[in-house]
Amino acid sequence: MNRRSALAGAGALASGWLGWPGAAGTARAATTAPAGAGPLQLVASFSILADIARQLVEDPPAPLAQAGEPAAAKAAIQVHALAGADEDVHSHQPSPSDIQRLTRADLVLVNGLGFEPWLDRLQAGASWGQRLVVASRGVEERRVGPVADPHAWLSPRQGSQYVSNIADALARSLGPSTAPALQVLRRADELRARLATLDQDIRRVLEPVPAESRRLITTHGSFGYFARDYGLTITPLVAGAGESEVTAGQMARMIRQIRAQRAVALFAENTMDARLLQRVADETGVAIGGTLYGDALSGRDGPAPNYLRLLAHNARTITQALIHFKPSEAAR
């Protein structure tokens, strides 16, 4: 594939031909609760896990619609997120209402891999700890020194394992072989198929990009799995990257890092302060390639209001930067 074909592929990523409908989609029915039973309560630690669960049980989201799926008066499972859209999960402070939701929850969905230390503290001695579902179980774990990288959901390849874990837990809770459980499992198959399509599309678009143009820098270390699975070098800024005020020494280290990496582009992240990144861009001459969505969805009107669109947005933003930008002279 030549550069022109790669540009066409990136445009196709932007146009939404990846195997699921676009922003609006088509309406579908919710997975239904058995007659006379109230909906199960699922509490997810953050917005992305909550959305994967909603993809499997609620109406909307739309992208997995099927003709002839029966309408329902009541969803079988109600899903709530503790840390919402555009919220930094790392700094989330549980509220009294969060604790009440956890206490009443039938299922508590967490990422695991050390991602939610604030939730680990709440779990000590709590009864809901026995209803915990770890969404990252079974991923191809990546480690940063002695510590596990928790951000596996940001690679479509690893996201399929999240879908399987969440769907299995939902189906068990709804009752094996019941209509709602079978509906969840069918939707999981559809969602995994769409993730596989996105995985193939990203590989095809990146194929002609040379190694020297596969170097990016982000504000936060969220994209290690994406980098590993697609042959990129994505490096977070050094200490202070999540702050707007840094010392002269920290700024000097950042500039040295970018020049050593010969980065193609810098990327902001939606839950991080972008002012520091702009200062670094001004100092180095390296372009800002856009905003990536790592630890949280965007709001409803943003570019990443659900999991599938978050992955597609990130893939499009990164691949377009790789194809259009060349390493800056300032970074050489």
C-alpha cells in the first residue's frame, strides 16, 4: 500500500465504514427483565466499562441493532458509572451516593490491574466485594517495570476480552439459557466482530507507515497496549505531564525527551490539562495531532460518546497524524 492508499484508508476511518453504523445508528430494544422481576443493578467504576455493559443490555446505544428484536418495557439490567464522561478516574473521590450504589449493586464492574485504588480501599470489608467482576481478566498483560499497565481496553484487540468477561458475568446473573442471557451473548458476538473489523482496518492503514514515523508522545501513559499491538512507539511526557505548572528543569527534560524520540506529533488527552502540552509544542515545534480519549468517554455531543466511537476516534486521530506529519526539524 502506498502513501496515497494510506491517506484514503485514514479518510475511510474518518467516514465510519468500519463495520458498524455511524453516530446515530438504528434503534434497538433493551434486553428484558423476566416478568415480575426488577432490573439487576450493575455499578461500573468508570464510563467506558459502563458503556460496554450498556452496549450489551440497554436501548440505546444503537450500533448493534437487529431487526425483529422484541421491544421491552423494562431493561433486565440497569447500569451506572461512578466516574463519568471526561472525568479522570485516577483522581475520582467516591461520594456517599457512590457508596450507596455499591452497597445495593448486584454486580460491581471494575477494570482491575491496579487501576482503581480508591475502589480497592472501599472494598475492604464491604459485602459488594463478593459481587466483583474484573473486566481485564485474561488480557495479554503489559507491564511497566514491576507494575501492570491497566489501560488494556484502549487496544481493540484487548477490548474483545473485556466484552467476553462482561457478557459472561451478565449472562450468569440473568440466568443461563434465559432469553435475556442469550440476547447478551449474541450482542457480545456482534461487538467482538466490530472490534475485529477495527483491528484489521488499523493494521491496513498503518502498514505503509515507516518505522521513523511511528513515534508519538502523549500527556499520560494510557496508550501502551495500542502501541504494542500496532507497532508504534507512544511515550508519555516525563514527570509533571498532567500539570499546568512545571519547573524549568522539568520543561527542559520534556524537550530533551521529545528531541531524543524525534516524535511525529504530540497528543492531548481528554482528562488531562492541555496547557502544558501546548507549552511543550511551542518550545519544540512539534505539532499537536489532536485529543485522544483514554480513561473516559466524551460527553454525548463529543467525538467519543461510546466505546466503539472512542476507539475509532483514537485510531483515526493517530493514523492521520502518522500519515500527514513528518518528524519536526526541532525534534531532530
